[in-house]
Amino acid sequence: MDFSDTPQEAAFRAEVRAFLDAHVPAKTPGNRSYASRAMSPADVAASKAWQRTKAENGFAGILWPKAFGGREGTPMEHIIFQQEEENYLVPASVFNQGVGMAMPTVMTFGTPEQLERYPRPALFGDEIWCQLFSEPDAGSDLAGLRTRAVQDGDDWVVNGQKIWTSNAHFSDYAMLVTRSDPTVAKHAGLTFFIVDMKSPGIDVRPIKQISGTSNFCEVFLSDVRIPDSQRLGAVGAGWKVAMTMLANERFTVGKTEGPDFEDIFLLTRGLELDGRRAVDDPAVIEHLADWYVQSAGLKYARLRSQTALSRGKTPGPEASIGKLVSASKLQDIATYGIDLLGQAGAVMDPAVAPMNAWFQHALLYAPGKRIAGGTDEILRNIIAERVLGLPGDIRADKGLAFNQVPTSRRQG
Amino acid sequence: MDFSDTPQEAAFRAEVRAFLDAHVPAKTPGNRSYASRAMSPADVAASKAWQRTKAENGFAGILWPKAFGGREGTPMEHIIFQQEEENYLVPASVFNQGVGMAMPTVMTFGTPEQLERYPRPALFGDEIWCQLFSEPDAGSDLAGLRTRAVQDGDDWVVNGQKIWTSNAHFSDYAMLVTRSDPTVAKHAGLTFFIVDMKSPGIDVRPIKQISGTSNFCEVFLSDVRIPDSQRLGAVGAGWKVAMTMLANERFTVGKTEGPDFEDIFLLTRGLELDGRRAVDDPAVIEHLADWYVQSAGLKYARLRSQTALSRGKTPGPEASIGKLVSASKLQDIATYGIDLLGQAGAVMDPAVAPMNAWFQHALLYAPGKRIAGGTDEILRNIIAERVLGLPGDIRADKGLAFNQVPTSRRQG
Amino acid sequence: MNFDFSDDVTTMRGEVRRLLHDRFPRGAVRQQVDAGAPFDRDLWRELGAMGWLGVALPEAVGGADLGYEALCMIAEEIGGALPPAPFASSVYFAAEALVLFGSAEQQVRWLPGIAAGEAVGTVAIAEGIGDPRPGGIATVAAKGALTGVKLPVVDGDIADFAVVAAKGAGGEPGLWLVDLTAPGVTREAIESLDLVRRSVRLTLDGAAAEPLPGGQDWPAIERLLDRAAILVAFEQVGGAQAALDMAVGYAQDRFAFGRSIGSFQAIKHKLADVYVATELARSNAYFGAWAIANDAADLPVAAATARIAATDAFSLAAQENIQTHGGMGFTWDSDCHLFYRRARELAVVAGSQRYWRRRLIDRLDAQNHG
Amino acid sequence: MNFDFSDDVTTMRGEVRRLLHDRFPRGAVRQQVDAGAPFDRDLWRELGAMGWLGVALPEAVGGADLGYEALCMIAEEIGGALPPAPFASSVYFAAEALVLFGSAEQQVRWLPGIAAGEAVGTVAIAEGIGDPRPGGIATVAAKGALTGVKLPVVDGDIADFAVVAAKGAGGEPGLWLVDLTAPGVTREAIESLDLVRRSVRLTLDGAAAEPLPGGQDWPAIERLLDRAAILVAFEQVGGAQAALDMAVGYAQDRFAFGRSIGSFQAIKHKLADVYVATELARSNAYFGAWAIANDAADLPVAAATARIAATDAFSLAAQENIQTHGGMGFTWDSDCHLFYRRARELAVVAGSQRYWRRRLIDRLDAQNHG
């Protein structure tokens, strides 16, 4: 075991630091922000500018082929850049889906024309991509999606509704998966498209979340015409394309939003309970210690994954641990942080609620963390089946044509 | 809401107390026992004697018809007797299954000859009954049992293996459920018998549990001949008889073995942690309070059930709560009690381990509490399906003849 | 023995549920919140006209004198329906304080108004972060006037009067009656997790006040908190049950993988656990109801027990209701968040779990010494 | 960066696993316990001959000098195989204490014997109920002799010597070396949850002792505990993994309701949770391995972190392994209880979760002050 860089890695790290130092301020304890989470137009502009700067300096597509403006670097260099970037105050990114997931998928399945057209503007921050996958009746069961694509001459005509699309309202293009044949088994009848978000018939509506803010959209598609040249992969091969795209998710490090151990630790060090600092109270210690141990465990598990990645191994479904553990931890910490404040715990006024009411705000976005990107229940299934090798759930839809699968609607 | 007795109830309670005072010592804080759990021959004899005393004084079969030596009392009187008996040091009973479950089932399905023969000796403590239901491959899935009964003239010939039978080694009779027809669906091919435990071909072997003691037996049946006159209910109706018997379980109050809140409370009041009593430590308080609240909740839930019972209502599956909550609570309290002792927590020497090493012993029987009489998982299913009305699990064996149902053996 | 609500109360429950449901079908509260004016004065008068606000108050002050069992039942129904009415503040706290500690004149001044739904009262003990404790009261009473800052004061924006904890001449905190429309009183709205029970910062700058004669020591304040904890526990149980019902309904209707999501054990067992927590909380609350109805010696233990169980059950039920709803539960329009927010607000506003756990064990410890 | 065991250690793991499996197929330990003689002296010599007992010891004292990574790996394998060998007592505690604090002469006297599997050592800190603390040491050292009672002393029945915590002249506890075959030493077997690691009450009545020169203060004892905690954590992780593997295997093979019980989400998700706990514990243990191999400044934090995670993971895995086995898991012959007993024994014997949690947070707090 060795935490030090190889000489090559150290050289790259120094290069990264020099680049970051030249362009963005480093984080300090003083400039930590307890920010709210919705993206303003200014945030989007800042994200675009930072993406261009990174691309121009060769740090945006570290794993990308040089042909598309990438560096053809190693996974370890990708990790090093992310490690270092985390220490700086950089704009929140709107490019994770496009650069990290959509374009690698285009590179796998795209036509020469598509490859010519799309990757480079995505890398340089000119075009933002989103993902039109989930539907109101197809969340955990993504393959149950119902958005219909019907071929009409050289075009496809698409009708349906997508949901939980991040960034849809300022995206230029989307990765879209549709059902082109409802008479075959549900995974077999899907077809994948690249769609211009400015196409007629696309209506984007923000979803008001329980916190009152909107980070996701509904996207309604009404007679949206998509040229067949925008199809990605073969007709009926949409499931494979979609799975390839989701598999690329493992290379994009999802930023864990707080509050985490450090924050509740800070709170307890400043709070008095029964005449002494909360951090000295045995009941508080019990919770703090368990959260520290979880956070540390996740951190070291990540280092183990990165080690595997750096050796050319493909990280497996064990990465599901990270989200499963951290989402509940977030909810527990937010709840406990509020409860520690006693009678004023529910107050969200920043003059009263510590850290700009961060715990209270977190309480309201924590439930989404346990749902988005795979619910707790789905993640446990993935671990049980793909890591432990336990059998899959008994499939009620096995062997059925999609239009024969029971749904509440058809039965109700 | 009213906790006081009606005049009739008060009179009955006084009668019960007078009876108990005349025959057995009352419990005091000083005579509390932290007893081990295996029944010795002397324990069995004491149990028989106490059962006879109760029967002779009209307190053994409070809910039974007078024709069988019962009192034909009210459910409330049954409850009152149990409440009062709990305050006295009485021998552990080996009659719960016979008097509480087996005989009421005989009264429902029995022939006149059976009714003449069995209930009275059971009530008066002369004959002990056990229950031959579970099998090594039929635990949670009781209807998956494989013990075969084949008709041969006026007899049935039974072969198979039963397991988890309490009291088998000193029982006189057993309630036995067998498979008489493996070619029909699994619930349809069962037949029920009364079997004399002294029949040739019955071999009883104690099961050594993880604690090292034996409270259960395996029972091997090899060509055991049972006269058809000992059949209880129709051929093929065994599932109905078995379910009737298990439903009678609700009238038998399962004694909750400790340690419970009172015990861990006692421990923490006598133990010093960091220079003060453990009971004053905020971390300890957190656990204690939650256990008290659970225990109290179970107690009041029981009072609610008893109220319903006293009004002639049938208590429903919500009674599953009691076992589900108390089994895990027991395991948690045992674990915590051990951990509080620090470096000497694993020591079982009574000179070191408080309360005759009760927490350590409890750690070893607690796992059984989460399994016997319905695992945690089965109980949650019962609550979800029968109380909340959620759908049953998808049945892999639905519509199959029993001998077509997949089993590990047949597939392996 | 009868450990259930009386038949009268059970019959009345049907009426209460019907009216609340008719006036507040699911979603109506949220629409009033969206409109920025959750308090519904007409509803408040209606509740008064039905006799529910003064259900446990003596007839002499306009009450129905039907006892605390009836009040507990109404609290449970209110907890499930979430109507925009200052029920807890006015009934469990302000009216209770006057009944327990007020002079006859004070009672007559305010209680008939509450009973009729004409007046709104509240309580002001908290002064920011921390659990209830004598050292947490900095507000001072001198020469019949209070000076200090109370926060949060729930329903303080709509209340006509408040029962305020303040230190008297001897330094011991007691309860004082303050007309919130009088000079020296400032109320500023503060944002809170709960969108329906809205809070203010109450600044008292020499505001006229009179002592509640029977409530001039800390044990009196604790007695008020104990009794209120039982009533709040019924609200929490009602909320937990409503959240559980929502989750069960959704799990039955929602299909994925060709089957109802309620057929998956992950959902079944989660909801079974919520049911168990709710039933334990309900059972403990019942004992609280008996204790408050009979002013039993066990009331402090019963109150803490009911409070702790109900807080945990409601937190769990509200949280797992969202989880069961999946993405839908995370939308504003699902209404799941109304229970989730309320669960947290009720968990802290009368003192945290930490506070009640300590009080419970301290009391049990003292009983065992005695 | 490389946050994994070295290739050498990974290769060696295969050998270790093979030998332990060959010598101790599942059930063999239980049979030795049933026979009343769990300690297997031949195995002990074999482990010595393989170079595993002295794997991290210097060559000068008969060790293999392969470093702590190798020792951590062996500890993990031992934890999964449960061989009846006094590995922890001799290697993590006794040998470590000598390496850290012993004189050259003391090291030479005992370490070669341990490395060769000829000698058995142990540690005696505990004096009954309570976590490690200076005030918990009543045993006194005076004029080169110890007087006091140590309990429990794991493997005290078979140990040749012990490293004993006792108060010296200044009243500060330090570590002393005691030959357990000398006069003044009495050992009485005491029953313990763990059937393999057996304990004694060690009574010292003027038993000859010599100080470990470097270990004459409480911080030295804590340092020993920290390092041992990391090694024990690997045992716990190995135990958790073995219990999980047992449960997964059983869940796949056992059928009910016409399907493998491992196809029920109740079982799948339970075992997924065990996996998660085990992986977090393993990851924390890895950091501990790095810290001990590099004698890092972070070692105290790494030790507490590894210890807490591993204790929880092993407790959960052992407990839910029984539950997954259902009735079968509750039988003596299932072997499930060997892990269940060991999990609890390891959870307390080097100090409880309470002790390690407090140490963790105290250390993090001190770092933040500094």
C-alpha cells in the first residue's frame, strides 16, 4: 500500500495544480459555501466558461481520444484531476452528462457524421446535453418506458413524456430512448435517438420539488420529428445503448452534497448541551463516531476502486455502496442536526439556524438522494444480485410482449 | 378508558388471588430467578402437579366447556387469571400446547370418541401434548412438508422427519400433520392425525442448540402405524386443521423471556461508567428510553388486544407485532448489556457476569426468538399482507402439484 | 377493563373525520400554502361551532366538557388531516395553561373565545436553540411588563394572546399572559420547515403582562409540557397513520416490472415496520390519554413515553412515505412533504427526543429510588 | 497510488487460505471444542514453520520480516477460519508489546519461541468489568513482583508468559513481563462466550515480574491497544466475510415456497446490508494496515475507525447469518454460533464500542484544536 504518486503521476498533479492556481481560487475554511442547489443562468454561463477553459488547456476530456480534443490520459490522471479540482472553488458543472456519459456513448455507437458533429462542442462547453430516460411510469423499471417512436418516411415521430431530466431547460441536445415496438418483450422494442432540444413539440417544464426549488424537469414530446440520421444504434437496440450510457456513469464522480460528518462535527463543537459542548456528550459521540466511520469507509472504498481503475480493472457494481450509504447518512445527519437544535430546530431563518440553515435545507433534499439514480431498494437488489450472486426477483413480466405486461392503469 | 374491573371481574380476580395465595408464593424482587431454560424431569413433574391443582380448582380451562372440565368463563377472566398468575412463582408450564392449542382443535374437529378420550387428561395434567408440524425442509413454508402418510387397511403408515418440537421427549401425544397426496397442490394433500408418542417407530432426539442446551427435538417417524380412528378431520383437510390449531395460539400468552428493559435498567443503575452511574450517561439513556418505550408500547398494545378480546372480537394478525418487536429487542438488550461490561463482557462466570450471566445466556437464545414461531421476515409479510392489505409474494409454486414444486434437492 | 376510546368518542371520530375531509381533501392545504395564506379563519370558527376547540373545557367558559379522551381523538384526526388551524397552540398550550394556572377572570377573558373559534392563543417558551430548561429563559418580568425575545412562537402571526415564560422577581421562570396586540409587542415572520404552522420571532419590549397565578415555577411549565406532549403525540400518531395510509395506497396502485410495487418485500417490510412503529406509538398514546383524562400520578412517565414513541413513528412514517412514492414523493404536488415537514417540526418544538428521553429515564430512576 | 495489498501479500493469501482450509474445514474447530481441547499445539508449530507467527518480526528474532501488510492479511484469514490457535494473544499483543517496549534481552528471550510456534504469550490488562483506563488497574508492582487479579486473560490457560499492566512506584500503569509458570501465579479457567479463545482469571500473588522498559506509562498501553485494534479489525473483517459467505451460500441452496430463499428481497437486502457493512469495515481496515505499516501519525484515528467499523460489521454479519439459516442456524452443528460468539468476544475484549467511539472523537476534536 502506497499513497504516493508515481513520478509521472506527480508530474501530472503538479501540472493540474498549476493550471488550477492560474484560473480559480482555492477553497479555504473561510470561503466554504452552504449553497442552495438550483442553477441560475449565470451559473450556467460560468459552467460553460470553465468547461471551455479546461478543454482549451487539455483537462476537459482526460479519457477522451485526441481526435475529439481529448488527452488520451490514464484513469489515474482522470482521478488526479478530479481530486485536485475538488480543492478549488469552481462553478458547478452542467457537463457531466454530456462529456462523461453521452459523448462516450456516441463514440461507441455513432455514425461518422454524428462523431464529426457532436463530441467537440460538448467538450468545449458550447453545447449542453441532457438525458431523456425516466418516465412517470418508468423509473426504477426503466425498460417499462412508453414514449412511442413511429417511423414515418425518413423521420421518426415521437410522443410521450419524460421526467427527472436535469438541466433540460438549458440543454441543447438530449439522449433519448423510446419504444419503437410494443409488441415484443420490453427490453427488445426500444430505439435510441439524439434529439435537438429546440425541436418543435418539445415542452420543458420544471418540477417543483418538496424543497420548493426545481432541479429537474418534465419533458413533454408531442409529434416531435427526429430524422433517422439522428438514431443512435440499430432499431430495437435502444436498451443496449442506454445501458452503455449508464455504465459510463461510473467514470463521473458524483459530488456528494453535504452536510456530512465534518459539518455535524462543526455544529457539535460549537453547540452547548447540558452545560458542556455537544461534542463531549456520550450520546452525541455515538452518532458522530458512526458517521465518521461511514464517511471514512466510503472514502477508502473509493480509493480501493480508484486503485482497481488505475490498474485497468473495471469497477463493478460495488460502487453502488457509495450512494446507498451516503444518501441515508445525509438524511440522518440532517435530521440529527435539526434535533440537536431543540425547540428552534425547525426554524430556517439563517440568523437562527446554524450554517445558513444547511441542515434544514438538507432535510428537504435528502429524500431525493435516496431515490434519484437508483432507489435504496434498487441498489440493494443490484448488490445482492450482481455482487453476491443471489437470484433475481421473480419476473412478473418475463416472456410477455410489452403491451401485455400488467400495469396499474390497464388493470385499474 | 378505564383500567378498573367490573364488579364481576373484581370478584373473579379476588377469587384467583385467594387461590394463588393458598398454593404458590408471590414473586418478590428478592426471589427473581435468572433461570436457564431446559426442563428437567423435576420441572415436568412440578408442571403436572400445578396443572392438576389448577384444574381441580377450576382455573385450568377457563375458556373450556364445562363438559370437559372447563369453566366456560369469559376471555376477560382468562386474561385476569394470566395477569395474576404472572405475579407468582409457578412452575414453567408444559401444557400450553395441549390445553391452549391442541385440545381446542380436537374440540373443533374431533370424533365423539376422541372428545371422550383426550381433553380431560390434558386439562388435569395427566397427558402432555406436542406438535409435529415443522420439518427440516418445511419451516417458514409449513405447507411444504414431506412426511408421508399412506393408507394401509384401517391404518396409516407414516414416514418422515419432524423438527423443532418442544417437549417431544416427555410428551404423551402429538398433533401430527402429514402429506397424504403429493400429486395435488401443496395445501390440498395434507392429512392430520393424533399420534401416541409411544408408538413403535418414533425416535425422539434432542437438538443441541447454539447455547449448548436442548429445548427442542427432532422426531423421526419410521413406519409408524396410526389407526384411521386417530385421524383428525377429513383426508386432505390437514391444512385447515393445522391453521385452526395455530390460530388458537393467540389465546396462549407466550411468556416473554428476558432480559427486558427492567433488567438492563437494573444493570445500568448499578454499573459505573466514566465515574458516574451508567444510567446517568446520555448514550445509555438513549438506549434505555427506546427500550422502555418499546416495552410499554407492547404492554399497552396487549391491553388493547385484550379489550377487543373481552368484547368478543377476534384479535387479528396485529398480534404478530409482539413477537417481532420483542425478539429483536431481546437480542439488542443482551448485546448492549454485554458491551456495557467492557473487557469482561464475554465472561460467563456468574461471579463476574451480573445477574447470573443472564445477558450472556440471553445472547445465545435470542437468535432463536427471531426464528421460532415465525421468523422476522414471515411476520413482516403477515403484517404487510393481512393488516395492510398489500399483495402476497409472487408464488413460484402456484398451481403446481406438490411433487412438481422446485426444491434445492430436486434441482441440485 | 376497557383500554379503548369510549363509544361516544368513537362515534364522534366519524364526524370529525368527515368534516375535516370535506373541508380539507388532500391537497387543499398545499393550495392555501401556495397562495401564501394558510390560516383559514372560517374553518377556525367552524371547528369552534362544532364544539371541538373547547371539547375538554368546562361549560362555564363555553366548553363542551366532553373530557380529554375526546380531545385526544380530535388531536389524532387533526394530525392526519393537517388543517390550517392553530389547534395545538390554542388548545393544548394556551387554553391548557389558562385552565391549569389561570385566575377565573383570566379564564373567562380568553377561553370562551377559543372555544368559539373567535380567538387564537399560543405559547412562548423557547428562546432559540436548545431544549426547555430554566436557564434557557432570559425574558424578564418586572413591574407587570415583559422584556425579551421568544423564538420560535408557532402561530404567533395570528395569535391574539400568548402565554409567555419569563423570570419573575425571584429569578424563577413562570407563565405570563400577554395581549399580543398591545404596545411593546413586535412579531416578525420567520421561515420554518412547517409551511402550515407558521412561526414568528416575538420581541417583547416592556409589553404589559400579568402572571398566571398558579404557574409561577418551573414545575408548572413542565406540567404544561407534559400534558401538551400527550396531545401532540396524538397529532403525531394521526400524522404517522395518514402517511402510512398514503404509502400503502400508492404501493398498491403503482406498478413496476409488471407488478404492484407493494408486492415487493422491500416495500412490504418497510411498511410493516412503519405500521409497527405507529401501533406502538398509538398504544403508548392511549396510555397517555388515560393518564391525562385521570390526571394520573404516572402522567409524567406516560407523557414522555407517548412523546418519544410518537416522534419516532411519525418521523419514520413521513420519511418512508416519500421513499415509497419514489420520484413522485419528491415533488411538491405529492403532499408527502407536508407530513415530512410537520414530523420534524413536531419532533423539536416541544423539546427534542434527547430532552424527553432524559426526562423519562430520570423519572423512572426516581421512582425506583422512592 | 496503490490502496491494495501488494502482489506478494496477495499471493501469500492463497497459501494461507489453503493451509487453514485444509487443516480446518468447517466444523473441525467445533469438534475440537466438543472434545474439550481446542488448542492444537501441532497447528501452532505449523503456523510457526510457515513463518506466519513471526511474519512481521525482525529476522534477528526469528521473524520473516515481511511487514505488517502480510500480518494484516493473515489476521483476516485467521478471522475467517477460526483456527484454535492463540494467534491474537501471542502475535498482536504479546509479541507487539515486546517489539515496541521490550529490551533486546526480553525480545530475544520470547520472540523466537513465538515465531517458531514453540511459545505462547498473552496480555493481561483487564481487571474485570470496564473499559481500559488507568483507574481500572489495581494490580501493583513492587520490588519486581506483581500482586493483583487479572480477568479475563485470553489464552491464559496455555500461555507461557504474559505482558501484564500494573502500577509501578509512581502509581502510573505500565507493562510488565511475567513468566506464568513461576511461583505466585494462579490461573483458573472461567467460562466465556468464546469457546475457542478460552479465558482465565489470573491471580498474581507476588509473582516475579520485570518491566518492559519502553512501556511504563498509560500512553504506551494505549499505543499497544491501537495497533492491536487494527490487527483485530482484520480478524473481524475476515469473520464478517466468512459469515456473509455462509449466509449467501445457504440462501442460494435453501428452497421454500418453491424458490431459493435468496430470491426473496427480505434475504437479499439483509445480505446486501451485511455486504455494505463488511466492505466499509474492510476499507477502513485497509487504512489501518497502511497506518500500522507506516507507523503513521494518523494511526490512533485509523485504529479507532477500523475497530468501530469492524466490530459493527462482524456483529451484524454473525447475527444475520444465523437469521438467514433460520432454525438450522440455531443448532450447535451449524457452526453459525462460532462466529456469533467470536463477534461478541472480539467486540469487548480490547474495549467496547463506547470506549473506541470516545477515543475517536476525542482525537478528532484534539486535531481540530491543534
